[in-house]
Amino acid sequence: MPTAAVSPGISLAYDCFGDPGDPPVLLVMGFGAQLIAWEDGFCRALAARGRRVIRYDNRDCGLSTRFDDHPVDLPRFIDAVTAGDLPAARAMMPYTLQDMAEDGLGLLTALGIDRAHVVGTSMGGMIAQLMAITHPERVRTLTSMMSTTGESGYGEAGPEALAALLAPQPTDRAGRIAAAERQLLWASRRYPDSAALRDLAARSYDRAPEPPGAGRQVGAMVLAGSRADGLRALRVPTLVVHGLDDTLIDPSGGRRTAKLVPGAELLLVPDMGHDRPPALWPVLVDALAAHTAH
């Protein structure tokens, strides 16, 4: 798989679908998930609509640059944040969510792309929002999927889903595959697919067996704070997509994002949780194809 140097010391693994001459769509994945979590079939379906689809591993995940030499004591970090000691909390983290946004833009630069349609899911939606806020000249359109604004009171996770998300990842292959079924807590209730979750976990382990830098990515999200002011000032055409069954990031996060961004379109998808079940790909691909026609 190709990799690209996006900044000093940082390389990202990526791959592409579609004709290189088609309008580029950059897919930004969420917390702890490798690029293969953007399903091949989903990427091919979007590419078939005349888009060059680019997906990549975020830093600290998959085959991209890792920060394993910078372990994070997550309980200590949470204690510092809870106590309001943000300087101490920041000192524990080797990078920020803005750094992750710069990574994605750096990948575009490495590929010779000046501007792209940017689609982010979950944490990737937060990263994509920052790309558009801080570098609007690089973002043709923004799509924020199952994400939120960083403000308290919006997009809150259900306690059971949050506990499952933050539970330690097993280090062995069998344990990682079994643990994947935790995701059924936030998956689409109408389309539960434990076999697909286990298959993705197996392929992810075989591709990159080291656990993702979960504590560091959590820290980057927590310390990013509110993007509300930046979203209010955003003039990039924006589509917000959220599943009504999402228990990991409550749909209020999507509604709030759409309310803040001037002229944003909001697509609330029935029967969709914090995932993209194949049965709903036609809805999602149609929406993305229409939005990225700007």
C-alpha cells in the first residue's frame, strides 16, 4: 500500500478508487479505525458516480506513523481535564486534532491536489470540520457524518456505548475479533451484522496488529474544545449526515452542526446507527454524489 510523507516525521498510508481525473473526495476515518473501515464496496459505489475516492489511515492507526513511544495514562489525563488543569492535560499528548487535520491536507498536497471534497465520519467528522474551518481554500465541500461540534450538551454518548468504546483493546487476534461485537451497542438496530464486525476486526488485525493509539486520539478530541465559532463563520458548502439510531454520538450533534453552519443541509437517516450498513449505501452515496457536484 502506498504511503505519503505529509509533514516532517509523519507519513500516511492511503489508497484510491476511481479515475484520477475525477473530482477528488477525501474520506477521513474515525477514532481508532483503519482506512479499510471505509468499506471497499462503499468506495467503489461512490467512485462509480464519477469521483476519485481517497481513503487513508489517520496517524497512530493502521500503517501510518505511530506514537507508541509516547504512552498516555488515560485515567490520569481524564483526572487532569476534570480538575481543569488543561496545561497538564495538554502536556501528556503528543499531538492535537488540528495536527490530524493538517495530516489530511498534507496528503492532498502530496498527491498534487489543491482542493478536494472532504467527508469525515465520527472523529473524522471533527477533523474534516477543522480542515474546512482553518483551510477553507482547500475544501470544495464538507460532509460531516455522525459527528458533533465539540460543545458540551450535544452529541453525548450513551454511557454503555462510551464504556464499550473506551474499554481496553485485547492484544491477541482472537480477543480483538471477539471484542468487535461491542460495536453492536451503537450499530444500526435494523441491520446488526456481527459477522461483518468480526471480519473487519480480523482484517484490521492482520493488516496492523498493534492496537491504535486510542488514548492519544481521545486526548486530541477532548482537548480540541468547541468548534462552534468556526462553524458559524464557515462558508464552505456543507452536508451533515446523522443516523437517528446513533447511541455513540447522539443525533443532537448532527442537528447542532447543521444549525451552526450557514446554509448547511441536514440529512437524518432512519434505521442508521453509528455505522454505514450496506442497505443504506444507496441513500448515502446518492447524498454524497449530489453534494459533491458543487
